[in-house]
Amino acid sequence: MAELAEVTISERQVGRIAHEVGQQLQADRDDHVSSFQAKTLAPRVSTRPALAVIEVDGGRLQIRGQGDGPGAHEPTWREDKIAILATMANAVSDSDPEPELPDCYRDRVYVEHLVASMSGSGSMGTQEAPAEGLPPPSVDRVEPRKRPELSVRTYVASTCSSEQFGPMVAAEAWRRNLPKAVHQAFLGDGSAWIWKLQQLHFPTFLAILDFLHGLGHVFAAARAAAIDVEGRWELFEAWAEACWKGRVDQVIVELRTLRDAQASFLGDEVEQLADDDPRKIIAQELGYLERNRERMDYPSYRRLGLPWTSSHVESTVKIFNRRVKGSEKFWGEAGAEAMLQLRASFLSEDGRLDRYLKERPASPFRNYKTRGTGKAA
């Protein structure tokens, strides 16, 4: 503030103002949700988007205990839920514009780094190889063809339950007229609460499992299914190609065969196995694919010009985390929610924060002093 606006103001005062603005943004959000549920909320835009995209994921932050005086008492980790709502240009094709699995997903070093960055899994070499021990990927890696970028992104964020978060996302989508889009896509990583939110509030949106998360689960299954490195990699390549081509049922059949061949347990006994037991891993990854099989028709998504990865929201979670997550960052309930609203408004690309700050009445009791070399903005 001192360097950019030549305003003399204490850090504590900046915190108070940020908290105040965040609470006001939270109140506005809650008013929109109430109006939406009462069917009185009017869309802010009238144009019908060609493609509406919604991506949902969760991050982490620390909440401190309340009422015990200064300091962080009994801190606990809490999930902050984050949604991206965006429009996007799409081109419909008569055939799959990218029928073959991209070369980058056939490169072991690239895939190991990709999976490690998402889940912390090790390499194909050992079951417990640390991610930081992997060699770096080559710089000349051939990526899949460039896809259209999301445009006019807006964000919803909260520490509330998924039941409360759903109406917040639905209200924001209604304000942006996204339910009237010609094509509609809803992407997630496979978490049950995300699909429940989609089914309750966005039933007309086509649910799509993020391909990269599916790839990570196939990777884990291949590591558990074979003993030697080459065998694991051959399985992974075959299963990754099958998923890319929309043949996930083929992978499910093969995993069922492996599960039945290795099984010496019935029913709930799988839960009693060690987490690194190959039988338990195969059963878990099989269950993941079975639950998400209807959301893995990637050739159809590519023909419709739809996104097939939720990497946008994955990177957005990291952007939110830079502000609210840290080993020495402990939030009160109200402070966390207020800061998430301020962060979401700041990142939204529709100018909502600038518009809000211009329309927000200033306090007559505050006196901001400037240095003699200039005036406050």
C-alpha cells in the first residue's frame, strides 16, 4: 500500500478492511442464493453461451479452535470447496479429432511425474518410490493438441458442507445464464460429493470424469497388478489407451479377472488388508472405474468439443491455497469464509470486485493519510 498507493496504513488495518469487505461479499452471495432458491434471482447476462463449463474440486486449510484466547488452539484441517464457472468456444466434429492416445501419455517419465504431482504416487519401479526421486521429464515432450481456453471465469468458494455449496454454485450459474447454454459440461475428479452436487443442481450438464485422474487410478492398478516394471508399464499403456478410446469396460473386465484370481477374501475382508496390499489396491481402483464408467466416454466428449480434464480447477485450488493454506496459517471460521469470498471475487474475470468496491460506501470515520509525494488512488 505504501509503495503502490502511497497510503500510510497499518497491516492490522488492512486485515480489518479485508475481513469487512469479505463479510460483505459473503452477505451478497448469501442474498443471491436466497433469491435463487425463491426463484426471484435474475440472470446478469442474456446471451446464450455456446458451451458452459463447471469444474469443482476441494482444497485444504487450517481452522483454529475458538474461545481460548490468542493463538492457534486445537487446529484442524478443513476442506474448502472451489468451483470454476466459465464459458468456452467449442467445435463439433463428425469424428473423433484425436482418436489415438497422445504420445506424452506413453512416456513413462512424463506419466510418472504427472501422477506424482496429482497423488504423490511413486514410479513403476517400486511401490513406494518417492515422487521427488523421479527423473525430470524431457523438455521436448509432445503434448496433446491445444484446446480452447476457458473464458470469463468466475469462482465460488466456501468452507461449508457440500449440501450448502451446491446452491451457491447453482445461483452463480443462473446469474451467468449457464443453464441455457447449447452445450453443458460438468467436470470432477470422481469424488462422490461432486457427482451428487452435479445430479442435484446440474442434471442437464454432461458429467465428465477428469481423464488425468482416471489415468492416475489406472496407473495405480497397473503397479499392483504386475510384479516387474515392464509388465506394469505394458498394462498401463494398454489400459490408458482403452480409456482414451472409450473402452473402459475392457479395463474393468480385466481388473475383475485379476481381482478374482488374487482374491482369498470375501466381502468386507478387503478392508482388513494393508493399504499397500495389491489385492486391496486392485479392488479399490476397480471400484473407482466402475463408479465412473458412465463419465468416461472421451471420444464423444472430443467430438462435441468438450473439455475432458478438470486441470483448470486443479490449478485454481493451488491459487487459493497460496492465500489460505500453510503450516503457520490458522483461521477462525468467519475469517476463513470472508477471505475465500475476497479471493474468489478478486480472481473472477467479470470485474465484480472492481464494480463492488466502486459502489461500496466508504466509512466516514476512516482517515487515510498519504505521503507528500502523491495522492492516494
